[in-house]
Amino acid sequence: MGSKDEKVIPNYIKFLFGGLSGMGATCFVQPLDLVKTRMQIAGTTKEYSTTFQAVRGILAKEGLFAMYTGLSAGLLRQATYTTTRLGVYTWLFEMCSSEGKPPSFIMKAALGMGAGVAGAFVGTPAEVALIRMTSDGRLPLAERRNYKSVFDALIRIVREEGVLALWRGVGPTMGRAMVVNAAQLASYSQAKQLLVSTGYFDENIFLHFVASMLSGLVTTTASMPVDIAKTRIQNMKIIDGKPEYKGGMDVVLKVITKEGPLMLWKGFLPYYARLGPHTVLTFIFLEQLNATYSTMVLGRKTQGL
């Protein structure tokens, strides 16, 4: 038993690898996250009708470096949210595996939902800062919050709005996390199994890439309505003591009645363009970190998630 225990990646390493994988991926896709947020907040306005128009408008008005606005918040979000959700999911996945046989698809979905809820609660403060920082540039100069960094944002939010404001929208954030993780983590694991079973794929980066792109497509379609509700709640301002939205369902109903049902999927292309590569990069980084640790430290190879 002792030798077997020594060949298991410690839980704290799994958490660390999860966070590092998400942070690495965020460095590549932050501009797409910014475009997605701007389009979701714009609603039916002609400000950003298409992804191309959004990118062109941001570059023209704010410059190239504006595409990376909120990067510090994005990195902190991954350090908290992704570290927790992937660490918890990997831990639960191994607990529910029996004699080398992975859990069923339904169990994977349940594990993904549980891991997502835990990660969402921990990551909501950084999420609030991220949404506000990425949407700030579209506001008139007098209305901008002008956060200098994610830490400045968190400090000012607490000072100006109270500690609970850091968890504004935590309900829809956790709801989105349940949908995203049930779809993303479960579909990724399932896609890998199905692709390997065809006989055309081996355990390598190409397999991880294809499985991640399929997972990203499923996740984008399922989670966009909840993501829009989360984004608008976290970006809203309190005017005369009254919030713009009462909750996630209120956002969805107002979007459907005032803007049309298809608006729940506005920004689908940048959302998938962001989520797809982010999923790919996150899992590739995670798989490679696990493989490197297993080879260099444990002297064996891992099978990944």
C-alpha cells in the first residue's frame, strides 16, 4: 500500500496544476473574453452587432492594449475558480472510479456540477472585478470605474459597496458553473473515451485538442443564457437604491421579452472562440503538467482526466 500511495499525485498538486492550466490559457484568450462581455452587455444596441464590429470598435476607440483590459482579474479568477473546480473534480473523479473503471457519464456530470459550484463561490469576487473591468471601456468617461488592477477593484468594491458586493450575482454564477462544468468536464471525459474507442486516437495532445473542441461546443450552447444573466447582474449599477435586475431569471425574462430569445446567444462566436481554445489550452496544459509530474517525480505515466 505504501508504494502505491507514493505514486498518486497529491491533491494539493492537482489543485495547483488546475489553477496554473487555467491561468496559462487565459493569457491567450483574454481578448475574446473582453469582446464576449461587451457584446452581452450591449444588448440590442447597434454598438456591437457582430464580433468583427466589436473588435474593430474596441481597437479604434481604445487601442490594441485595451484588448487585455482586466487580465489581472482574469488570472485571479483562474487562480481561484479553476484551481478549485478542477482540483475538486479530479479528486472526486478518482474517488468514484472503481478498479480502474471511470464513473458513468451521469456521475461525471454530477461531479462536474459539484466541482463547479465550489469553484464558482470561491471565484465570484474575481469574476465581478473581471466583468466590470472588461466592460468599463464602453462607458462615457464620467461613468467609468477606472479600476487600476483586480486588487484595486476588490478594495474599492468593499469600500464603496460593502463586502457582500463581491459576491453579487453569486446565484447565477453558481448556476452557470453547474451548467458549464456538467457539460465541459463530463463531455470532455466522455469525448476522450469515445474517440479512443474508435481506434483512430491515442493518448496524446491531438486527442486532447479534438475532445476539448467538442466539449467547448457543447458547453457554449448550454451555458450562454446563464452566462448573459450573470454578466448583466455583475455589471449593473444601483440607481436610486434600486438594482436594474432582481435576479438571474429576471434578466432572462427581460432579454426574451424586450430583445428576443436569440439574444440569449448573442456573442456566440466570441464565447465559443474564447471557451473552445480556453478549454483546449486548459486541458492540454493540465494533461502535460500531470504527465510531467508523473514522469519526473513519480516515475510513471498518467491517464489524465
